[in-house]
Amino acid sequence: MSNAKTRIFCVITQGEMGGAQQFVAQLARHLDPERFTMHVVWGASSAGTLGSALPPRVSYATAHHLGRKWSVWHDTLSIFELRHQIREYRPDVVLCISSKAGFVGSLAARLLRSTLPGLKIVYRIGRWTFNDPLPAWERKFYIILEKISARWKDYIVLNNAHDLNQARALGIRPGRGLLRIYNGLDPYMAFAPRDEARSFLDERASGELRAPSYDWLVGTVANLYPTKDIPTLVRAAARVGGNVRFVVIGDGIQRPLIERLIKQYGLTGRFLLLGRIKDAGRYISAFDVFVLPSAKEGFPWALLEAMAERVPAVATRIGAVPEMLEDGVSGFVCEPGNEEQLAHSIVQLLGNDKLRQDMAIAAHQQVISKFSLREMIHQYERLFTLDDTLPLGDAPRLPDDTAHRERPVYGPKTSPSERRGV
């Protein structure tokens, strides 16, 4: 039996830190260095910080033509550019992260099957792009792309049951299997002490915005993109009385819109946009309540960090959230876009010390029992070393648990009886 290490070539569209990049950094840091080597490539146009999050033993490079926007010219060039880089690295596994990388990366790898006959192509998708708030024609476009490119992939890994069931319903079928592997986190990871985190975030607030005192701090960590739906959080904040400050750690294209809404609702000094902060998750300990108002998620890292830090959470019913939080037990789960439910849940938590404590403890136990970093790494190590020379029916398979079924996005809306009233 060969003692050679398994070589992994990972391609991700952007280097700007977000959930997908955090997953890559976690994987790179914790794969067994005695058994695996890893090389990471991302688009040169994204001035991100993924490189600084990777351990020294992991090499990385950029792909000049790889970017988020679709371009026949640049995407074609990126396929050949990635094919050259894959051929140079000669990996055992090509791991594609995010929709664009999943398409061009898997095609580039597929073109090398004759040169690298044992090459395994794995696509890990944190959330389906066709679930974004897009025009109907654009959603169909992304579904067609996923169905076509699935044929070039051996495995597609989803991190939640909702997206796994959607893939099955829509006929997105890779060569060997759809798998669900939850994101994982160290339940005892180091967060900044609460007082230190509070002081740090207060320092980030500028000028007159620092002056008003507050009794409660409600916050989130999110890029200011449409999918994160921070405008709904602004509208919810306007419904919350008392001396409460809201903060968002993150930045993005919706900042001007959100700033206008903050002024419109008279929240200047109460709702602060703190911009990007390195290792933002360390400062979740400052919050009395963590809020995830997203319109779209796969498996939200920031929510998982809040659960690990025992910060009670309110989140929307999207992606893996219903698998992460039991509504009313380990957190509150609201309907997307419903500022009334968000505001009501926040008020409930701020007004009840015991409820906050009980939910925080229950959420932390969820991290320990279901969403540990050790289990996530173990599952990916098994996948990367799975013997694909066996017929599919005889090959050892990873768990494909679909116990937590949810309606597809295109199915019927949740009935009133299933909604928690306000």
C-alpha cells in the first residue's frame, strides 16, 4: 500500500473572506498533514484575505481569469488556465467550492481525465445560487448549469438537508453521489472575553455614534449583500424599544442603501455598520443576542459561532437553520423578510434572562453533539480517500441522512399553522 499523501487541488471563486472561504481555511488547517497536502486557487480579481488564513504548509495561487461575473471569454480562458494548474499540481482530488468554481473547475478537471485517470472531482456547495432573490429566468439558468455540470463531478457535497433534497428534486445528479456533510466548529474555540469584545466594538464606532450609552447589544456578522437581508434587520430594529444598540460587522454593495434606511427609520446612533473586522467571529461574545436575518444561506458559519459561544440566536428559516436551531428551544426561527417576527423574538430574549441562558446552553449542546469540527474533518478525509475503483454499489458510502426534510424553495409556502405567531 502506498504511503504517498493524498493531494488536493482546491479552487474557489473569491479570496474575500466569507462562509465558503472560512470552510476552506478550516479544512486546510485541520486535515491530517501526515496524510494530505493541499493547494488552493482563487480568482485574482478578489482582493481577499484567504491566503493569510491558510497554514504555512498549504500553498496557494491565483487564476487570472476566474471571477464571479459570467463572461464567455474570461470563463473559457479560466477553464484552460485551471486545467494547466491542475496538470502541474497533479492532484488526486479536485475540490471545487462555490457555483462558478464548481462549473469551470470541474470542467477543467474533467478535461484531464485521460491524463490523470484516477482524479476525483468533488463539488462542495454551501448554498445553491438559484435560491438567490433572482429573476425567474436567471434561476432557471443556474439550475440548468448545475444539472449540466453535475455530470462532470463524482460527488456533490451539501451541508444541509434542504439543498440536498432540492438537488434530488431538480435532477442534479453527479456521477457517484450526493452527500450531506455538516459544517463543523470547535465548540470550545477561543472567543474574546465579553468585556474586551464590547470595548473593541465600541472603539469601532466613530464620533457621535459612540456617545449614546446602551443596555443591550444585538448584532450580526454578515457581508452587506442582498442575500443577507440587513434591510429587514433595520426595519426590525425600528420596532424594538428600549436602550438597545444594533451592530453589523461586515461590508458590501448594499451599504449605501442600508445607511439610507438607518436615517429613514431614525436609528442613527442605534444601528451601526462597523465594517469588516479580522477574525470577526471572536467578537460575537459581545452580543446579548445574535441575529441572522438572511434571505438565503447554506450552513451559516456566524450562527454556528454564536451557538458555540453560547450567545442566544434569532435566525430565519432558510438553508440549514432549521437543522441547527430548534425553534423555541435552542433559538428562535423566523420567516425570511418578516421584521415583525424578528423584532418580537429579539424583545422576548432581551426581556427574559432565563430564556436567554436556556437557549444558549441548548444551542451549545447542539454544536457538541452534531456540528463538531472533528466530525466534519473526519467525513471529508473519508471522502477524499474513498476507493472509487469499486462499483458504486460496492463502494463504502458516507452517511446520506435525509431525516430532516424541508420543502423545496419552489414548493408551497409554509402554512399559517406552521408559523410561530407574533
